[in-house]
Amino acid sequence: MTRVFPREPLPVVPPPPAPSVIPVEVPPTATLDIPPLTLGASTSAQPTTAPRSSIVLDLEEYSD
């Protein structure tokens, strides 16, 4: 059962960002705020993968 918990949090994370962007698109004035929000969400996801790749490279350098 403990294995089910870690899998649930992952799917729960993606849903929040999408709903928050939908209401923002409704108002015309918020259209300007939409790009920053979407960029922040996408950048937050990329950094998580970037650090991991950089860490792997560092490990490879040490192995050399």
C-alpha cells in the first residue's frame, strides 16, 4: 500500500497547473499574466530534470 502513495502525488501535481491557467485566460487583462504563469510552471518542471542531468555529469567526471 505504501507504493500506491508515491504514485498518487505524481499525477496530482500536473492537474493543479492546468486549472489555474484556465481561469486566467478568461479575463483579457490576465492574458498578459498567462505567459509568465505558464513559463514559471514549465521552468519549474524543467529545473527538476536539469539538476538530475547535471548531477549525472558530475558523477561521470569523478569516475574519470
